[in-house]
Amino acid sequence: MARQITLIPGDGIGPEVADATVRAVEAAGASIEWERVEAGEHALAEYGRLIPDEVYASLEATRIGLKGPTATPIAGGHQSINVALRKKLGLYVNFRPVRMLPGLKTRYCDVPLDMVIFRENTEDLYAGLEHEIIPGVVESLKIITHNASMRIARASFEYARHEGRSKVTAIHKANIMKLSDGLFLKCCREVSAEFPEIDYQELIVDNACMQLVMRPEKFDILVMPNLYGDIISDLAAGLVGGLGIVPGANMGDHHAIFEAVHGTAPDIAGKGLANPTALMQSAVLMLEHIGEREPAARLQAALRQVYAAGEHLTGDVGGRASTAEFTDAVIAEIARVREPAEVGD
Ligand code: NAI
């Protein structure tokens, strides 16, 4: 029976990369029935709400979403869609594997990189608790709790153990924010004691940025509060070829939403130029999560092969192909690998 998945195409380049990803996932042989719902600017214009109720209803039913980027109006009192979904569904882990693709020459890195970012996803300055005390003075509250810090620390160490990884680095600014980041670190230390086989290291966030640029190959698993995770993810994406590449997953105990790190890219939206790799790689994570291992492996292998060949890449990674041409190349590669097996069945 086909597995139902909520598809939120989103805004800007979202629908372009979502359509490309749906084509590639179907070509890879996954048995999926998509439940397509709108959130974001489209939804606001059409239904008067950034997140209509049917989005929550669909995610409640399917428990799994594949999401394109969504725009949140900067002014006007709207809460970010991502923040709202993460809070409502308890998606406390933001999981972002940052890996090099074969053949891709990036400006900053000529060593193979394979690091995984665990970003706390529900609190910190993203709590959205801001107010004006007196005209000209505003306050933004940074919330760090024992509960949320323990959950994200444990998720990172459990992943490290499960995947046979060797090191977890906690990133913080506890020298200045002694109470809040201090609590985060205390939790990471407490959890690290339960995983003696895994090296545990701490780095102050500014130093971590410099080390990531100078010696990125030294990093393995990184765990950090929400805002540092947002910034470090983009920095790390830049090391492996940019935002068009890096996938992500927002996971909780009962739900998961898979989405790329990048935003709506308004500068290239509607032009057929967007790189769908990041959402396709997010779909690979999703397929693995729901147990569709063979389609996941096929799609990942096809992506690697298209990058290794280097003939049909999009402009952001140095090629000249459109979104459609890149997607056709991925699908052709999947078909090339699948055909002999099917003939033999
Ligand atoms: P952005 O990620 O949309 O764009 C940054 C740069 O990267 C742009 O030059 C863009 O063209 C390029 N880029 C991003 N993804 C690409 C892709 N797949 N292929 C080729 N080039 C790509 O970041 P920006 O401009 O800061 O944000 C634009 C909007 O996106 C804002 O409204 C923001 O709130 C929203 N956003 C939404 C996210 C989400 O829904 N997950 C995440 C980040 C931002």
C-alpha cells in the first residue's frame, strides 16, 4: 500500500524544486501517495492564513512531510511558518548532514567532508519573545531549557553511536551567556558521560566558524542551540557547494518534516534555474526514515553519478543546466540502473 506523505511545495523556488523532487522520487520506485497542501505566501493570499488548518490536519494524519521553503513576511506580526510547525509538532531535532558530492569543485574545500549538524529546533532566540520596554529599547528573550538541551544532546550522541562516528562537538558562547549557553553545555557534558566511546569537544561559536573554514575535515558531529545552528548550517553549506546542496530533517517523537536548508531564493524564482539537489537529498533522508531503502539508495546514487559526470549541473554549482535538465539527468540515471534489474525479474 502506498505511504501517504504531506507535500508542501512552498514559495519562490519551492514549487519548482518540489515538482522536480516528486518526479525523481517516483522514478526511484518509491510507493508514495502525495497529499499536496499549501502554506506560505500563496496560502496567505488565498485563504488569509500562512498555515491553513488543512496543513496541520494532513501532517497529523500522515506524520511525515516533504516541504519546500516558505516565505514569512518580515513585518506584520506573522510567526515564521517553520518555527510554528516545529513547535506545534514537537520537531525538536534539526538534522543536517553536510557532505561533498563527487566531482564538485568548491572554492573553499578540497578535502572530503562528511559532518552532521544537530541544531536544537524549538527554543533559544527563536522563541519569538520580543517586546519594547520603552521607545528605543527592545528586549529579545533567549530561552534555553534543560529538557530541550538534553533531548538534542542525546539525539546527537545516539546518532554518533548508531552510525559509528567518533566525535561530537558542542558549539556555544557560554563565556558570555554563562547561564543560558552554560546550561546547554552542562547538558551536553552530562549526556557525553553516557557515551564514553565517543570523543566530546566544546568550541566557542566564533572560533568554531574559523575552524570550520580552516580545518573543516576535523569536524564530525556538531550539536548546538538554535541560532548558532542556523548560521553554522549556511556556513557549512558554503563549504560543500552552497545552499543548493544541503538537505535537512526536522524530527520529533511522532512527526518529521524533511526540507532543504535553503530559502525561497526570490532572485531566481520562476526562472527554471533552481538546483533541486537539496530537496532531493532531503527526500533521500525521508525515504530512509519511512523504510523505503532501495528507492533512497537509487536516488542518492543517481545524484552522485550526475555530479560525478558533471554535464548537467545547475548554475549555482558551476553548470549551465536548468532545473528540468538536471532532473531529467537524475531520472535517466535512475532508469539506467533500474532497467537491467527489471528485465531480469
Ligand atoms: P535563500 O536561501 O533563499 O537564498 C540565498 C542565496 O542562495 C540566493 O542567492 C539564492 O539564489 C541561492 N539559493 C538558495 N537555494 C538555491 C537553490 N536551490 N538553487 C540555487 N540557488 C539557491 O536565503 P534568503 O534570500 O536569505 O531568504 C529568502 C526567503 O526565504 C526569506 O523569506 C526567508 O525567510 C525564507 N527562508 C525560508 C526557509 C525555509 O522555509 N526553510 C529557510 C531560509 C529562508
